[in-house]
Amino acid sequence: MRAERAFRREQGEDAVERAAADAVRAEAAVEETRRADRDTSRIRWLRDQVTRLRKRLPLRRRFSGGLAHGVMSAVAAIVAYLPTQVLGLREGFWAAITAVAVAQTEFGATRSTARDQFSGAAIGGLIGLAAYLTLGPTLPTYAATVVLAILACWLVNVASACRLAGITATIILLVPHLGPVERMAGSRVLEVGWGVCVAIGTVWLVTRLNRRLGIKL
């Protein structure tokens, strides 16, 4: 009887400890969710503040900033597009599109956008190619592929790349193409990667030149 009582007592103590541990984990999960919600709200607030500040810039600053951005984007797009014609890539315009999308007046913003563009193209390309080869280019497959591509971007913490991932998957599964789909997917990632490199290089050179000349945009 004593042994049985001791065993029950131990079981009760273990149950209490497990319940306490579960309560602590649940509380930690709730706190983590609250912290994530606060961070999301702060990011949105900061984004809104940046937008408002840009709108308050005087006309001269807006003109110089817009002109510099336009020139850099045009140069990057041309430099990215011309080699694709020499290499015989049929859709080299994607390199130019990527260069325009990546080029920013600030080098830090350019690097961040470049990461998103390349990550989105790579994730969307891989998932789209796998879906095409295994299930075929059907509408249900396409819908599932877009969901998986966007979900993958969120899981690897590059949620800002999800749109390009979905677009890349759309191109692979819905746009008619000549030749093997593997070649098209590889060309897409290659073109985007080239456009990213050209944009980063262009903005880096312009930033260094502006620093030497003492020009502030």
C-alpha cells in the first residue's frame, strides 16, 4: 500500500510538473506572437513615415532624386539587356526588367531588393519546375505551385520575395515556351541573376562616384 501511494504521489507530481511546463510554453508562445505582431505594426508604421517624408521633399530634391534614379535604371537595364542578345537568350528582357526593379538610389536598398528578386526567382523557378515535371501544367497544379512558392518564401524569411516567386511559377506553368521546360526555368533564373548583378554594380559605382564628388541625392 505504501509503495502504491508513493507511486501515485510521484505520478501526481509528474503531472503537475508537465502541466506547469506546458503552461510556461504556452505563455512563451503567446508572448512571441504578441512580439511578432508588435514588430509587424512597427514596420508598417515606419514604412508609412518614410512615404510621408518623401512626399514632403521639395521639388528640387524630388527632381534630382527622380532623375538620378531614372538614369541609373536605364543604364542598368541596357547593360543587362545587351549581353543576353549576344548569348542568344530569347527573353533577355527579363534581365532588363530585373535591373529596373532592383536599382535604387541607395545602395543598401538595392542590395535588399536584389536579394528579394533573386530569391523569388530561384524559389519560384525550382518549385514551378518540380511541379511541371511531376504533375504537368494544369490549373490545379498551377494554383498549388503559387501557394507553395509564396509559402516557401515566408518560411525562409524572405516574404518580400513572394510576389516574384509567384510570377516565376506562373511563367513556367502558364506561358507557352519552346524547348525543354528545364532550359526555360534555368534561363529565367540566369537572366534575373544577371540583372541583379548589373543593378548592384551600377548603383555601387554611382554611389562611389557621388561620394568622391560630394554629391548628395
